[in-house]
Amino acid sequence: MKIKKSQAAFTLVELLVAIAIFAILSALGWKVFDYLGQTKARNSIHEEHLSQIQEAYQQIQRDMLQIIAVGANVDGSLKPALQLDNQLLSFSKTGVTDPLKQGLAPDERIEYQYNAEQKTIYRLKYTHLDRTAAEQPLSSVLLKNVEQYEITLLDPNELSRWPESVVNLNDNRASVKLPRGLKIKMSVNEVEYEWIFSLLNTSFISKTGP
């Protein structure tokens, strides 16, 4: 009587097929893992860019809300409350707090400067409205990776310069007049943005006074 032995071992062909299937599944799994890693990295970069955009918008919004109709003085040269010349924006604002009682002035002068080579918008802060030309501002980065940048003022037409005509800065009513709004158009990381802000209404100033 012959007893048949069960064949529990794999044949060479079966083993090669199993290895091939395992290799294919491993390759597919690695591609999926790599894709998920790249997606996570892209999302992280996108979130960082979005956070920078939001911080810049909030800073500009605070500045626009705190603009005041008060001129500045640099070495005896009078400056209007808001000035836009060759895409350089400067304005007077309030809102400075002094919780430590250090004698900080409540008002300051702000400038937005765009460096095309560095693709960066800088925010310059002068701690006094009346200052010398030698005084150095406190500089901070408002936004990076800015490919295009343009500021226009709305009064109500779009203006690339303010004051739009030569004014007598000794005339207080002329020097403190503000446009009705401000528009910023820019491209950041190949994404276009257009922000519009309303400004303090000073139309009543030109209608009153001597």
C-alpha cells in the first residue's frame, strides 16, 4: 500500500510569482506614500503663504482704520496727511499705546515701500510726526514673494498720485484732506489679489473753516 505525501512547499514558479506581486504592491505603496508626502508638503507651504497674506491684510486694515487727518513735518518741510508718489505711500496714523508709561507719542508716520528686486513690501515706522530727515525708521517685512504691486487711490476716480495736484501745505484744509479709499493690486506666489479699503471721511473739512 502506497501513501501519498502532501506537497506543502511552494514551487519555484509560485515563489517567483509571489515575489513579483510583492514587488509590484511595494512599488505602488511607495508611490502612494510619496504622493501623500508631497501633498502634505504642498499644503504646508500653501498654509504658510495664506497665513502671511492674512497677516499682511490685517496689518494694512489696521493702518487704514487708524489713519488721521494730520500732516507731518520733516526738518521744517510740511508733508500732507497722506501722500502717494511713485508708488511710495506714506501717511499719519494714531493708535499707539503706552502701557509702560514710556512717553510714547500716540501718533506715528508709516510708509509702504516695495522692493522689486527682493519682491518684498516693507513697512517703515517713524515714531513721531515731526522729525528730522536723519531719523531712521523701524523697518519690518509686510509681505514677501510679491511679483507685482500697485497702489491706487479712489476719490472716487482712480488716482496714482496724492495729492493729485500741487497744494499749499500751509493751508491746513488742503494738507489734511484724504481720498475716499485705497486699492492694492498685487501678485503673490503667482496668485493675484485686489484689496480695497475705505479711509477716514474728510470731505467735511473742505466745506468748513475760514
